[in-house]
Amino acid sequence: MEGRRISIYNRSVQAKHPLHGLRLKNTTGFDLMGGPLTVFEQESYAGDARIDALPSGAERLISFAVDLDTEVAVSSRSVPETLLSVRIVKGTLSSTLSQRMESTYRIKNSDDRSRSVLVEHPLNPDWDLVVPEKAEETTRSAYRFQVKVSPGEAEDLLVAQERQIDRLVLLTNLDDDRIAYFISARSVDRRVRQALEGLAERKSALSRTTNQRLKEELKINSIHREQSRIRENMARLEKTSDLYKRYVSLLDEQEDRLEEILAKIEDLRVRERRQREELDRYMLSLDLP
């Protein structure tokens, strides 16, 4: 039987240490049944393992003991999303983004012999492997990367995976901050940027009109509260008193002021309705695939 020493690291099996292992090749010319297997090294017992059926010429990985002379520390991070492109179709903004996950395996060899460590990294079919460009092996559940570590040394293995995702959002649901983000992004096409600038201008104009109307309505509420206070005071006064007459004059002035404000509010509502309709037509007219 051909065999090659290897250490096998899988974080879900043993978080700190890899396992001693062997890569066996059946060179006997016979199909071998699966079962228990005992490993000796230089005539000394090294450990036990189990092996599946091994056809002639086939290879298997087996692990038989914890490699205490080798330690592995894993750190992971998610890289901020990268905007790749933006499209606008019939009032809907579609953005394509790139997401990236990175895991760094720091492998330290404290032994006086070098180590060949096979790192098993979880495989997610929704993500593409970008670093390293290719794995030594790929199983249904893991990538396998081989790292050689000299005696008393440490080596780092970076594994990076990326994926692209599409997000859809109605233009009506875009707030000012998101619009500003897309306008400033370098990856956004000039035509899309100009369309978003037009959207921002129209939304800003509508917002200013709405804020003006709300301010005028607050004035109405303030005058009504003041009138209520004046009427309560008038109820306790003689109608012939100077203060009563002054209150009557003040109420007349406030009524005139109310009429002016109400007229202004109505004009603002008309403008607001017109700007909203114009904004809706503008968003539906945008078609920038």
C-alpha cells in the first residue's frame, strides 16, 4: 500500500489542532473491503482508524490521531459590499452588488519535522472561490487546500469567496441618502446618474412644498389654541370692558390671518399634488436597462 503522511484540518471536527492522517492508495491489485485499520510508524503504534471499501487503484484519506504539535487559528471577516451596476426600469431600481467573505488560517508547526497540512474549508455553492484561484481538491461539502509548514514556522492561508446579488427597490421607496449614494458611486452609468439627479431634484422640490404646507398648518393650530384661550378669558369679562373689546379686535385680526393662511395652504396643496403627479410620471418614464 502506498501512503503519504498528511495532517488534516477541519474546524468543525477539531477547532485548534489538525488530525494526523494518511493519503492511502490501493496498489495491491485487489479490491479491499472497508473496516478497521491500525497505523504503525517506525514499528510503533500510532493510532486506529476506519476505512471504507477501497477499490484497486483508488485513494482514501484517513485520520487516526490529533496532531498536537500543529495549531491552527482561524479568523473570518465580511468585506463591505461593492456596487457593480445599477439599472432603472419602469420605476424600479435594480442594483447588482458583490459580496466577499474571507477566512484566514494561521498554521503553526512546533515540531522538528515539516508538516503538510490539508485544510478543509466549507463549500457553499452560492459563493465562488476567488482566492486561491483553485483548490487542490473539491468534495461535495468542502474545498481542500494543501499548506506546507517548515519546522518551527507558521504559514497563513487566505480563503476568499465572492458572490453577486441583485436587489430591487421601487424608486418611490428610495430615500435621499440612498439616492446620493448611487449618484456618487463610480460604477453607476452616466445616464443612470443623470436620471437619479433628476429624481433627487423633483423629490427635493416636493419635500420643500410639503414642509411649507406643514409649517402653515402649524400656524393654524397655534392660532386656534390662542383663540381658545382668548374666548375663555372673554367669558369672564364684561362685554363693555376695554379688555373685552381688545380681545374682539384681536380675534378679528386672527380670523383675517387664518383666511390668508388657509388660502396659502390650499395653493401649497395644489402645488404639492402637481409635483407628486409629475414625480410619478417621471419615475415611470425612466427605462435605463
